[in-house]
Amino acid sequence: LLVFGDALLELVWDGPTPVALYCLDVPTTYPRADDHGKITAWVQQTDTGQTAEFEPREVIHISLDSARPGVNGVSPLQAVLQSMAAWLYAAATEKEMLRKGLPANVHVDLPAAEDETRWDNRYRARNLGTKNIGAPLISKGGGKVTEMQAGKLADVLQAKKDARDEILSGVGVPPAEAGVIESGNLGGGTGD
């Protein structure tokens, strides 16, 4: 229910008596309905192409509420999918920034007589190390170095934190349950 917004249980009958319950895979099972929306069967089609068909009495459908009309419910995770993608992107960006040593983003305007390859190699060896290579923007004619933009690691960390908080809030998890304790939280992050 929390992941898909629906739960489907196969009900096995022995004559008039129900004898067993089995979970059906929600993403691969869909309803078949008549023109009036009455479900006439449930069909499960696996990734390998196998198909199973169930009578309506053989499936118990538990659904969360949906803001739109239809058979399927809406899970809490659907509301935070964008926040989850943002957190994953921020985490990958943070890792890359830390891996590269967060070099400054600079524009170097070399004197016309200066060899740009030689300068670039010296810059990389002195400032970035052999494994942490970033590329400055190099031009000729002026003889100056200008920082175009400071490293934005703090912004990436804040975006990651914001996305984490949106995810926890969206699925109703108190911050303390996820190991998030920050000063200033009322209730110490317990959600109280």
C-alpha cells in the first residue's frame, strides 16, 4: 500500500470456503472492466510473458484513496518521487564534488606570449593533484586569473537536506526514527 497505493491478495477457494491468501504483484496485475467500470477479471502478466487470470471473487483489492476517479490508489511515495530524485542527484553531485577536491571554477586570461598548455599542466599539478582534475577556462591576451564562481558544496548539502526532509515528511516518518536529530527541532526530532 505504501509503495504502490494498492495491495492485491489472491484468495484461494475450496468450494464455498476460502482456504489461502497469496500476495499478487501489484505492478504486473491490472483489472479488466466492462463498459460501466465493473471489474470482470484481474489479469497478471509477468515480465517473461506468462499470464494468469483471476475471477473478481479470487482477488481482494485494498486501495488507498485517490484524488482522481479510478480503481487504483495513490501511495505516499508517489508524492515524494521528485524529492527522491532530487536527493539522489544531490548525493551524486556531492560525491563528485568531494572526489574532485572541489576546485575553483576559474577563467585564466594569459599573456599572449604564455604557453597555455604549460600553464594548464602547472595549475593541475599544483592545485588539483593528479587524480582530481578540473579544467579552467583559458584564453590569451590579458594576463589575469578570475574566479568565476566559488564552489557550491554548501548549496548541494542544503538541497540534499531539504529533499531528505521532504521525503521523511511525505511518508510520515519522524526525523528521529531516520536518525535525524538537529538542534532547534521541537520534540528533538521525534515528530511530537
